[in-house]
Amino acid sequence: MAELPPPTSRLVQEISRLDWSHYDARAALRCLPAMAIALGFGLLVHQPTGGVVVATGTLAAGLASFRRLQGSQLLPMLLTGVGMFLAALLGTLGGGSSPLTILMAGLLGFLYGLVLLFSEDASWVGLQCTIAFLVASAFPATGWHALLRGSLVLSGAVLQIGFLLLFWPGKRARQADFRGCHPVRVLKIFWSDIAPELLRHIDHRLPQLRYAARLCLTLMLAVSLSHLLHQMNRYWLPLTTLIVMKPDFYRTYTSAVARVLGTFAGIILASSLTWLLHPAAFVLDGLVLAFGWGAFAWQRVNYAIFSSALTAYIVFLIATTGLPEMTVTANRLMDTALGSLIALGSRALGHRWDTLPTVAAPPDAP
């Protein structure tokens, strides 16, 4: 029987592993026009913050285009856009109340943990919706302003879907994808496949439900801590906890290390470019697009490189709103480290209690 490599060697192998089967530079390029329009529109109307919110919708829908649900490429994009609209609306409305935000975040984390039962791509959509809620809750508002924020996110997703449809590969494939997204078919799948499977696992003795419960409680803890610390961009801490936490301790550990290393590398890269270029507004938008391409291209190839590209993308994206790059990078690095520690600490407590050895780990995301 072959001996397992030492833990450190296994960690290095896991972090440095490259899955070139998921690398598609052209597909990543096809996701950039919608993002460029969102950022350009924000500059044109002197509303860079609105352009940033629209750009987040284009990013999520673009990343969703690399996923498949029920054999459809269009379905995950549509579900991501609609789900993020509702999550952003609820997050903005509930963000003014800390107890309500904590409870809703826990509920979404629980549902996301259950969706993991079906597939990596399905849980990825759930992850984007939870992230949209966490981000929106950091910018509380009521009435029209909440609806506006959700609509801006949705408009970014719709814009991205529209541009990607222009490059759809072949008429027959396009028709099959549209048939797969028919509302009647989607409801039938939910009623006959998804709902019975969820009901079957509502049992405290099953690790699937216990994992969802652990994720719920851990996310509530992270959100509570972020509120107590009164941080700028307070969503980064719970967001990191949500993304890093996996169905077993080893995958949580490797994910945390890769996330921290990737974030640190992205911060160094963004800081170096800022020091060298002193970028104006249009240069910042160019840097956002460049690192956005990197996030699209490396999303499923290597998590550490993806985290590095995504961190630089977010730093420059937020910088377009006027926040200093160095302030953004310092806060992000601190929250990434703290969020990873929370996930590791939670995962270490009775880590075999809810381990899911036969289920794919939740996918990674911003």
C-alpha cells in the first residue's frame, strides 16, 4: 500500500494543482464587453458606484456561464441573476437591523448547505445569492433605494447574458439551451427531483443536514463579529468564512491557505501597479477589465490564482468609487485572514460530525 505524502507536501500539491481542462481564454474575453459597458456607463453619468453595482452583476453572470445545470448553460446565468436580485433586495432592506441580518444570513447559509446535495454548479448559484445578500446588507436602505440596488445587479446579469447570447455557439445549441430554461420544465424538475430530495434529508442524523446547520451557525457568528467590529466593507469577513468553509476539515484548511495566499498576492500586485501607474479613472477601469478576465479564465483552473486575480479586480473596482486602494487592500487582507480562521475553528470542532466524503466540495467564488 502506497504511503500518503506528508501533510505539507499534500497542501503544496493541492494549492499548485492546475486543471487546464477548465481554461478557456476566449470564453473569458466574451465576458468583458458587458463589464466594460457597465463601468463606462458609471463614468459617463458620474455615478461610479452605480456602475460598480452593475459590474458585480456582469461578473456573477459571466462566472455562471462556465457552469451547467440540467445540461443548460443559460439556466445558471438566469437563476444567478434572479436570485441575486432578490438577495440584494432583501439584504438592502434588512441591513439596517443587525439581528435580522444575522438571522437571514444564517437561513441563506443553511439553504446553501442543503443545495450542496445536488451538484457543485447548483450550490454555486446558491453561493452567489448568499454573497449578494451579505454585500447588500452592508449598504442598508429602504423602499426605492433597495429596489434600485437589486435592479442594478439584475441589469448587470441581463446585460452579460445578452452579450453572451450574441456569441452563442450554433443555432441548435442555442435552441436546446432555451428549451432547458422553460419555466414549466424548471418547476417540474424542482417539484419531482429537488423537493423530494430535500425532504428526504431533513433528518438530524444525516451529515448533510448537520453540515448545513454548522454552516448556518458559523455564518451567523461571522456576521455578528463583523457588526461588532464596525468595519468598512463589513461583508468581507462573513463572505470569506462562507467561501472557505467546506464539508471536511482538510478541504477547509487547503481552501483557507489558498484564499489567504491568493489574496495576499493580489494585494501586492494591485499595490505595485497603483504605485507605478497612479491610475486615473479610465486606467482603473482598464485594470478592472484585465483582472476580471483573469478571474473568468482561472475560476476553475487554480483557486489561489483565481483569488489573486479576483482580489486585484475588487481592489481596483472599489477604487473607481473613490476609496483609496491601500485602505481597501489592508481591510480585505485582515478580513480574509479573520474569516478563514473562523471557518477553520468551526470546522475543527467535531470535524467528523458532518463530513460528507461522497459529495463534492462547495465551489469557490468571490
